[in-house]
Amino acid sequence: MLKIIVADDHPVIREGLRRIVAQSGNMSVVAEAADSQQVLEKVRRHSPDVLLLDISMPGRSGLEILDELKTKHPKVRILVLSQHPEERYASRVFRAGAAGYLAKDSASAELLGAIHKVAGGGKYVSATLAERLAANMGTDVSRQPHETLSDREFEVLRRVGNGETISEIAEDLSLSVKTISTYRTRILEKLALTKTAELIRYAIQHQLVTTDSKMPVSRPRR
């Protein structure tokens, strides 16, 4: 019986994933996590075979904790589930140590197949992404400017693009306003931009912003 941990800050999504996993007959959800800190604690406590990890969560993002997870728990296979476009995020999560990337709106059968694939030691990408990667083989495909950003810089860019203020980002990531401002300055330099409005425009144009209600443009303070 495969042990699965589901990590997503939406209770409804966690419940849906739990029900899909229960249909398999040979795997079970042993724990759930609603934020990055819970993910680290639950993985340490339960040593799952597969972690279903959302990218967008409160505090440190799923993308940011991938390195830590792979360093401390190298045997845990990580399947990233996200609403973000594959072409924007897949290469980054694979570089960080994920074993697979799957869109949240995928069919139940595809999700179960992806879990079995990564649990068996394989890598999983959708047929669409596989075709795109194959088409790019042997061609000189230049990297987008945002692909040169560190994971933390990328996370700050994504949050700025979603309309979060520097203070909100600092609070959510448990960092100082000065630190976040420094990240913003570095991002502006790397993207050859000059102001925050241009960062927001860049994030929208490159489809890096959240399209659902998980991270609204103007969030109330906790």
C-alpha cells in the first residue's frame, strides 16, 4: 500500500484528492498539509512514498521547499500539482527535484497513473508537455529572463504580479520588508525593468500570476 501525503491549502481540493486516491485500492492518504511548514513536519513524521505538492501555499511556496525536501527526504517522490501552465513551471520544479508535474484539472485516471509512475521511480509529464519538449530538442531555445531568477526571486515576482504589497509578502514569508525590497531590486535588474508596475505587467504577460482565488490581488491581513 503506497503512502500518500496531500499538500494544498484548499480543504476542498485536499478532500477531492483523498477521494481519488481512495479509488485506487493500493494507496492511501496518511496525512494532509495546508502550508509549507506542515508539509515538512508531515513528511518527517510519516515518510510517505509520494507527496502531492501544490506550488501556491501560504508562507514558503511548494517550489521553495522542494530543495529542502529532496535534501532531507531523498526517497520521497514528489508530484507537483498546480493550476499554473506547464510550460511556465515544469522545468523549474524538475530542476528543484520533483519527479512529476500535473495540472490540477487533469482526469482522475491520469492522476493515479502519474502517482504510480513516480512511485515506481519514473518521471511524469503530460503528453502535451512531452510533445513540447520533444519539439524543442535540437533547437536553440533561448531562456526567458525570469528563468534566470532564483526560486525566492521567482516567488517574489509571482507574488508582486498577483498584486501583493512588499509588506504583505514580507509578512507571509516571515522576512523583513528590507529583504523583500532587495529581492525586488534584484528582479528589476535581471529583467531589465525599472518599476513595480512593469514587474506586474511582465508577470501577467508571461502567465506567472495566479488565476484562481487562492491568492487574491488584495488580501486581508491575518
